[in-house]
Amino acid sequence: MSKASASTKEKDQEEAYSNFKKLVNMSASQLEKWLKTEESKNTGWDSGDGEAIGHKMGKHIVDILGKKKTDLTDDDYTHMHKVYSYISRHKAQKPSGDVSKTKWNYSLKNWGYDYSKS
């Protein structure tokens, strides 16, 4: 890999890390506890094996949150970018009224964002 492409990759990873840290506002233990709830398990699109895509992503986010920055893989950075993109898009689609017990809120929580903390 050339120096220029290595530098671009590092910048992209730093941006993904920074954006991820800005939006994921649940700790690994909070997210792990949430993922055990029925609301979490019953929210989102099935990934094809009976588990929702967001629920699977939540597990990956717990894994990422448990790592030191120096231990993050290219795959982790790719997932961080997906998490940031999803949370950003989903927040923009906020329904009106009390969202505390909505699939919209539960889905965001599966992706590591607790709207009640904002």
C-alpha cells in the first residue's frame, strides 16, 4: 500500500471512529443488557437466520466497545461507519409524539444509541 493510500485509510478510519464515538451513547454493558430484552429481539428486519440485523449489529458494537483502539480491525472500522450512517439516517426519521416504546426507539438502541440520553 502506498503512503498516500495508507494516509487516506487512516483518515477514513479516524473519521469512522470519531463519528462512532459521537453517536453510540450506550456503554457495552448497557447495550448487552438491552440486547437481552424481548423488545430488542423483536425489532428489525430478519437477517435470514431468525435474528434481526440490528440485533446482530448490537452484538458487534458490544465487541467493538470492548476493544482498545489499537486492537480495532478493518472490519470493525467498516462496522463503525455502518453504525454511524444508520443512526444518522434513523434519527432523522423520528416519529412525532412519545417515542419511548416504539420500534423506532428500540431499533436505535439495538445500534447503540439511546434516544432518551440525547
